[in-house]
Amino acid sequence: MRVSPGLSSFAADTARVAESLRPLMEFAKEKVGGEGAAAATEVRLMATVGLRLLEESVREAILVSCRNALRASGFRFEDSWAKVIPGTTVGFFTLLRK
């Protein structure tokens, strides 16, 4: 599932990041079997070029908001699981989806 706008669009209002993740978390909970199953399921956030292009302080503020939302989501989550990934990794995942 994809949502629009992307995370980088919240550069001016990082507090709204959690709102953008909510539909993704609900979709994921349905896919894993509900709230109970979510607690045993790891969730990771791999941001791409949109965040890479932002100023480091803005990028980190968005990631902090993402981490806060993911910690509260009911899924298994560790802060290091939310990060900006390099373009080579994005390419790898793009190939997997084909």
C-alpha cells in the first residue's frame, strides 16, 4: 500500500507525519491478522530519495516523528528500524517487486 503525499512533504510540519502513517498501520494490521498478531510482527520504515534530499535536521525530525508513531503502533519496533536507505537498496527492493 502506498499513501500520498510522501514523508518529505511534511518537512514544514513534522508533527503530521503520524497521521500519514496511520492508514499504513491499519492496512498492515489487517494483513497480519489484527492487533494481537501485530504485537509479534516487526515493522520497519525505509525512507528513500525524498528524505535523502532534505536538510539533515529536517530529515531527522521526520524520522523522530515516524519512530514515535511506530513505537505506539502496536507492532514490534526498534528505533534503528526507521531509517533512510541508500539508492542501491531501493533498487534492490524495486527488482523484488517486479
